[in-house]
Amino acid sequence: MKTARLASIFCILFAVFVFAGIVGCLPLSRSAAKEPVVLRFSITVDESVCDAVKGQRRPQVAVWLEDTAGEEIRTVCVTGKTAKGNWGGETTRPVSLPYWVSRWNRETGTQGDPSPKQPALDAVTCATPQAELECRITAPRGTRWQYFVEVNQSFDNNEHFPQVDSEGRKDLHSNGQPSIVYTGRITAIPGRTGSAELLGRTEQFEPTTTLNKDLSGITSAAGVLKDITVSCEAQPGLE
């Protein structure tokens, strides 16, 4: 009888502890699901490729996210000359990063390139990278994104993208090989990593809102960036 009573008490206490554990864990799980995750982009420039072009210039770069439904666009960073339209004097370069510009227009409800009167936000503007570029953005935990990196190195003409083509068209913006775009997918969960693959290119002479998948004429432009990686980390203080 005494043994049965002790067993009954033990069962009751065990049930209480289990219930308390479940109830205690529920808010933690919900809270964890809402914690932002840091997406860190690390990009390495091949300086030897850049040094081979006129003036040993460094590339213009843009990084942005699009949700998998294609409804939300978030610029992570863009180099200053493109972000501010600051090319010196009256010079413009609408072929610098035209694919990003088309996405930025959708993101911000604007039209046309960034300019001194219509600049991109300071928060997403970064310096032209010499050898390394690192930028980051936060996203809700568990959200899925497609990320894009567009890069353009001016003055890198080749036989497929000459200064003057066979039809007599001149490369008025010294574009050379047009900008190329890399992409990859990532889920915002700490510990996840990803690398980008070449997706397509824009056009040499005119800005475009679409990508050309024909990469047969692209040579040194594909070597401007040596490495593109993205990693997900818990936001500091929330580990």
C-alpha cells in the first residue's frame, strides 16, 4: 500500500516536471524563431586581374538579396561611385551595375540610376574594394533567400567586347566586358554557408534590366572576383 502511494506520488511529480518543461520551452522556441540572423558576405578581389587594366582600377560591386518568391528585394551593399552616381564632373556610367539598378528601382520605387540627387542610402554604400569586401545584413531566422553579386571592371576590353565593334559602335563608357552576375541560395540559420555561381552578364553598350546567359565572350571579367562566400551567424548577444 505504501509502495503504491509512493509510486503514485512519483508519477504525479514526474508529470508536473514534464508539463513545466514543455510550457517553459514553448516561449523559448518561439523567441528563437524570431531572432535575427546575420548574413555575412565575404568577397575577395584578384588584384592581379585589376592591375592589368588601364589605370589599375578596382571594380564596382553590388550585393543584394531577393526572397524566393521574388517579392522582396534588399540591397546589402553597393560601391560608392555607383551608389551615389559620383563619377566626376558630368560623367555617367549607366552600364556600371545595371542589373542591380533595375532591382534597386523595384526595391525603392525609384527610376533611373542613383545620382547625387537620388543616391542609394548611406547604410548600403561601401568603399570600392582593394582586395577584400565584407558586408552584412540581418534576416529573420529560417527565411530563405537568393543572393546576387554583380561586378564590373571598366576598361577591360577584349576581342569580343572591343572599344569599337564591327558595326562601328563605340564603347562610350569604357565598359569593356560588361558586368557579370553571380548567384546562390541560403537559409538564414546560424552555421549555414554558401558559395555563388556565375549566372549571366549584362550588355556592353547599353544598360539592361535582364541578363544574357551567353558568357562565351567573357574572359578576364570572370576572374575579377576570386571568391564569394556567405555565412550565417547568430546576432551578437543572442547566441
